[in-house]
Amino acid sequence: MSEIVSGFFQAVNLIVTLNPEVMQIAALSLFISLAATVIAATIAIPLGGLIHFHEFRGKRMLIVLIQTLYSVPTVVVGLVLYLLLSRSGPLGIFGLLFTPEGMIVGQTVLIIPILTGLVIASLGGIDRNISDTLISLGATSFQTIVQIVKEARLAILSAVVLGFGRAISEVGVAMMIGGNIRGATRVLTTAIALQTGIGDFPFSIALGLILLLIALVVVIIMNLITSGLSVETQQVLGGPRT
Amino acid sequence: MKKFSVLSLGILLIILLVGGVFISGCTTTQPGPAVTTVVTTPPTTAAVEKPKLLIATTTSLYDTKLLDYLEPKFESQYNVDIQITSQGTGKAIEIAKKGDADVLLVHSPSQELVFVKDGFGINRRSFASNYFLVVGPSADPAGIRNMTPEKAFTTLHQKGTNNTAGVFFVSRGDASGTHTAEKAIWSKASFNYTTRVVKSGAWYIEAGKGMGETLQMASEKKAYTFTDEGTYLSYKSNLQLVPIISEGSSLLNIYSVMTVYNEKQPVEKIQMANNFINFLISNQTQADIANFGVDKYGKALFTPMSVKVPTAPAGNVGDYPTLATDLKPPAVVSNTTAAN
């Protein structure tokens, strides 16, 4: 018990004094996961829209497949990408293995399914009446799409935040693609795994606290969005629109 | 047009949100200009300036912090950025075989000799040694203190499979160098590892983790385990484990380094890897290794070759005084060259 308490105080000390190693690891974690989230969102939002607004054979199957990939284990993504990115693998010429760029690729691949799926769900969640109304009012199909995306934007935004949460908290891709190299690819989760293995609990606790702080910020933002969503939904359901 | 401005506002919000998470994530710790100094040192830019040398190594070498200690010395000498990924020996060798590392630093002579013989590595040099230990609870519930390793393993197996109270053994179970050495003792004690040891009962626990975590697990479970001396000494203060067996020829642990070779490997990387090997076997580094850990643990964690060359079966101790100069494997790779 005393170990936890003293570890906690040392951890707070490490954070408050801006311990360079702790800060560097936290900054790298944020950088990688944010980059992955931005790239994944850039791909997943149009992709989700494309799937939602088009009717084609196998659409249901495709959505089921995407939803299955929500829960793909991070180590499986790590393993597949490891084999692809290895210098002796098909994408080896890019030299991405054991680099932050490689980790960004890995986390992007990891969260694209969840983002795409949630974008489709968000768009599907917009009342069918809206598109009917828009069409009856003479909107072109492009205008309809723009309007529906607009209505769904808050739900899409929360999907993006969720994707970020998955990216920053995962350890499989970070460990297998990054290799946990100090000063280069060591991020919060892999550092916690390593330092716990080494027995340096204060350092692990400090990193864990930072990860929790980030999670807290993510949850706060999620809540802000969701509360915004309900207001929006109220408006959609008959509130005054100007 | 108003509608479009709402849309663009939404996009802006995404950017702000993402940026906001970033900034708040950093500043929740403490606001101030220090944050920017942290952010302005992304490792990618540093990597562009200096050549990188990627070392695949074992958890036992890394967890003792020996490499952390040697790293800055080499980096300042050669203006190179050393990157270390620590995995079990089995994984490290796989990474090296795929050409994803430049230097291999491990402690499993039998696997190393195959690696070199197959043409994946050149310039194998042994640079240090220490001993494996069987550690366990001081009460020694299996009564194996001061037995030979083989006798002790036989006794452990017997008492373990009989469900003798308090007899547990935690194995690395991860194809690491330490695990390989453990399996070698089982085989010397005439046990078929896969059929008679693995899954022979609740007493034999396969951790599948690094050495430090395995030691902690053994300590928590009041179990025996097989460890290298260096990692044990550096973790000792956190453990309720004492050395039970520390004598026996099968406990010798030899650390070797080699340059990774494949046809795609640029010659500059091979030369830099050779530099690292020559750095490790240099008089200065050998002296540094001999001092490493003395102040903290009262004894050196590793015995460099310059202090003592252990006696071991032919081939296990690699060359150690000769400078590493080969840029590719010898023209004819045969059994005779691999065994010298």
C-alpha cells in the first residue's frame, strides 16, 4: 500500500516538475495519436458518407464487416503491419518499421473501421424525414448530402473523439510497430508496460496519470458534444430553425 | 450561404477540438512555455540529422540499464543515433533476420551460431558474461539448495508434479535466451521439454514476459525461477527471492554482439554496426562494463571478456579481441568456419 502512495507522490512530482522524459513520451503519444486520428477522419468521413449515400449490392455485408473490425485486436493489426512494413516485407522500402510514422500508419488503420462505422451510423441516425423534406423543397442531391452531413456533424465529431481514445490507449500496434525505442517510439502505453516490467512504479504511475488526464479531457469533450447533440436533435424535431 | 458557414464552423470545430485535446493534454500538467520546447523536439527531425543504428537486444541486457549507460558514450564518439528495441532473444533474432535491425545483441550461443551460419550475421564477438541463477523463496520448499542445476530441476519436477505444497516454478516461456538456457538444463537432466515439462501441472508457470516481470511474478507467487544474474541483482530490492543455486557449468551466460547482414543492408550501416562492436570490445568499454553496477549492487553485473574469459563448449564464446571488419559473410560458409 505504501508503495502505491509513495509512487503516487513521486508521480505527481514527476509531472509537476515537467520531467523531460515523461513530457517527451506524453508529447509523442499525443502527436502520434492525433496525427492518426486526423488522417483516419479524413479518410473515414468521406468513406462513410460514400457508403451511406449509395445503395449497392452487399452494402449490409460491408457494414457488418466494418462493425466486426471495430473489435479487431490491436496486436493483430500490429502483427499484419509488422509483416508488411518489415524491410523484407512488401512495403519495406519505405522503412517505416520502428518509426513514429509507422505507428501513425498502424493507428490509422486501427481506427478507420470504428470511425467509418460510426460515421455511417451517425448519418443513418438523421431522421429520414429530413431528406424527404429537403427533396420535396427542391434541393439537389448535393445540397441534400451537405445538409444531412451538417445535421450529423456532432455525432461524427464524437466518433472522431472516440477514435482518438482508442488510438492513444492502444498498446499492441505501438509495441509491435514502434518497438518501444526510447526517445524515438516510446509512447505512454508502451512505456508503462516497460517501466512496470522494470519495477519503476512511480514512473509508470506518472504516465498512467497523464493517460487518465487525457482520457478525462476526451470524456469531457464527448459530454459537451453529446449535450450539444440533444439540443440539436430537439431543433431537428421541430424547434425553430433560422 | 449561412448554412455553409455553419458547415465550415463544424470543420473548424473538429480542428479546434483535436488541437484542444492536444494542448489541454499537454498543459493539464502545467501551463507554460516548457510545453513548446517539448513539442519542438519530435524525434523524427532528430532522426533525419543523424544516421540511425537500430539495435535489437534482449530484455535482460536492457532491463539492467547497461545499454542506457553505454549509449551516450557511443553516440558522442560516432555522431550516430542509437535506437534500442528490447525483445526476447527469439524475437530479436527474428527482427534481425528480417533485416529490421542493424545490430543483434543477445545471449543464446546455440541460436547465434545458427544465425551466423545461415548468413544473417557477421562479426560475432562475445563481450561479457555472467551466470544464470535459480532463485526462489528463502524457505526453499523444494529443498534444492546447492544441488547441481540438473539435479535441482529433476527434484523440482518431481515435487511439482506431486503437488508438494509451495513448489512452483515460473518460466520465461518466451523463446528468450534465458528460456533457451533453461530448456538446455531440462534436456541435460533428460527431460523432453515439450512433452514432460510444459503442461505437466500447475507448478510449472509459463509467464511469457520479460525477465523483470517474470522475477516479479515469481516473487508474488513465492515460486522459483531461472534468471540471469544481472537482472536479478538490479531488481533484488523489489523481490522476496534469494539465490538458491548459483554453481554449475550449465549456468554460464555469454553475451555476444553481431552485425546484421543481408543483401539490402547498406554498407554504411554495416560499418556503423562494426563500429559499435569494436566499441563494445574496446579496452575503455570493457573497463566500463567491469565497473557497471559496482557502486549500486556491490558487484559488477557483467564480467567483461577483458577480465575473465569463461570456459565453455567450443563456439559458445565467440571471438573477442579481434576488431570487427568484415563487410559480408565469408565466401564459403561451411561448418568449419562457423565452429572456429
